[in-house]
Amino acid sequence: MKDLPKKIRVMGEDLVLFRDGGGKTGLLALHCSHRGTSLEYGLVSERGIRCCYHGWLYDVDGKVLEIPGQPVTSTYQDRLYHPAYPTLGYKGMVFAYMGPRDKKPPFPIFDTFELPDYEIVPRKPNFLPCNWVQNKENQMDPIHLSFLHTIVSGAQFNEGFAAVPEMEWIPTPIGMAYIATRRVGENIWVRMADSIMPNIAQVPATTEDGTQAKIFGRPEATNWAVPISDTETMVFAFKRYRIVDGKRVDLSAPRPFDTRSSATRYDSGAPPSVFAAISCSFLMASLAAACAARVIA
Ligand code: FES
Ligand SMILES: [Fe+2]
């Protein structure tokens, strides 16, 4: 996120996203509480954002800090609040909580976010012209990898995906997982993805082909399907790298069995996320519309 505020839409709600001079991120209703001017054209201030029309100054929590021209004795600004949602930055992404304030849970940090010997970094978001649920369905649907991504189009990942896997879907305490299994020569190639309600998915590497014997890999990506409207979705993701000797290594790189240092048990205790990614900081310079979501719990 740079100096300019960004207009974004989440579940049909128009918002402005900005980072003020103090480094705080704000997510406010797009239209000024005074006469409805778009805060997309506001001046990012040392504290908060100032409307370009008459200079009302809003803090990141929606508090009205200044109304220029009011008598000094006026308490008008103290009786107003502009709609605002709390945000949180985590590993280069900005998340927003858009539910009732008195029900706000702690930000969920899943075991795959803080693995030793791994690094996660924000990935360029995808805009999709479909409802967010269609994206969620697609991520639990590995048969399409064989047909759409391989047999029909030519191998977009590798030829190994053309073999239709044996499938198993299993419920988990916070969603569901699939296990797609293929025989590749003497190897059994297992791919696993998990869906975390309501809008998170963790997907395995698409760069593997089952020909190398190695331990089971961590998810290549963790992603959030963020609804813009009923017919538009944006997918934000963390891409995951293994760190070997201080360097990023693709998840398809060899993983000998005797280095299973970080293979800890999946932690099912974390609650379903009610946060959603709304921006990747590295994107904001060029991105006209980032995206946030009130997640349907
Ligand atoms: S319309 Fe924003 S300050 Fe007047
Ligand atoms: Fe696909």
C-alpha cells in the first residue's frame, strides 16, 4: 500500500483502504459522512484520511478528528462516527474483520503459517468473474486437474496429472480435505488439499509429478476467496517456500525422508477464520481494486 487511498468493494459494499502517516491501516466506508464525496480522493494524513471536499478528517477507526470551520466550542464531531472496519497486517497482507464488534475473535494463525524452515509471502491476487463459492468448489475438485488442465488443454502442470486419481474426501473439524492418490511406477503419489470454512483453501504443489520418493509436502499456497459481489471474486494467497540454507526452495524440490523436522501434526484446534485478506502490500501501487470480505460464519 502506497500513498494513495484505494477504492475497493467487498460483498457489494464500497470502501476505501489506506495507510496513514503513522503506519496504521484504515478501511472506511467510501463515501464521506458529510456530503458523500468519495474518500478515494482523500488526502492520506499523518493520522487518518481527510476528505478532499471540506476537509473532514477521519481516523482509521472512523472517529471524526476534525471538522474545519466548526466553532471551537462545537461538540458535533464527537457525536459522529464514520463506518470503519478493524484491520490487521500479517506477513505482508492486510486482513479485515467485518462482523459484529462484540464477536470479534482473535486473528487465527494456522500451523501452516508459522512452520519452521518455511516462509510465506503474498502472491498476486486473482480476479475471477464468478461467485466465491464456485472458487471454493473448484478447489475441492481435483478431477478437473486431469481433464481441464491436462487432457483437454495439454499439460499445464505436467503429464502426470492426466491420470485420474483415486479420490477420498474427509470432513475435518474446521472444513474438509481431499486426498488424491495415483500410482507412478513404484511410487504412490498422494496430493492433499484442505478447505477451511468459510473461504480458505490450502492446496498442494502443482510442480510435483510423483516420480521422486519424498516426504509429504506442506501446502504450496493458502488462499482466501474474497467476494466482491455475487458475480465477482478475488483470491488472495500466501505462497509457501521451504527455506534451505537461508534460501527459498520450491516445494517440489527433493525432501529426503530423514529431514522431516517440521512435520508436525495438523492442529485442528484453530477456529474457522472470520478474517479475510484484503490486500497484499506489494500490489497496492498498481492495483485499482483490492478486496476484503466479511466472511459468513
Ligand atoms: S463531503 Fe467530505 S468533508 Fe464535505
Ligand atoms: Fe483449476
